[in-house]
Amino acid sequence: MTTTIKFEREKETKHTIRFKETPEEGQPHVIGTLYVQKWYAGSTNKLEVTIKKG
């Protein structure tokens, strides 16, 4: 089973950018908050993470 989770930029810290999960309406959070290093995230406002279970 593969799930793709969407995130939007929420806050910038000293070395990271905090992204909040934006689940489909009526669905619970799978991850919640995701911190990504600034050097990688750059100026992006949205991320997608794919999880493969199994």
C-alpha cells in the first residue's frame, strides 16, 4: 500500500522549515508536522511525501 501525504509550509526556524500536513477532508493526520532542512527545502511552499507500507 502506498500513500502520498501533502504538506504546506508553516514556519521557518533557524536551520529548518516546518511543514504542516494537509490531509483530505475528514481524514486524520498520518505524520502531522515535518521538519526539513533549509538547504533542501529552499523556497518551496508545498511538499509531498510518499510512504510505502508492506
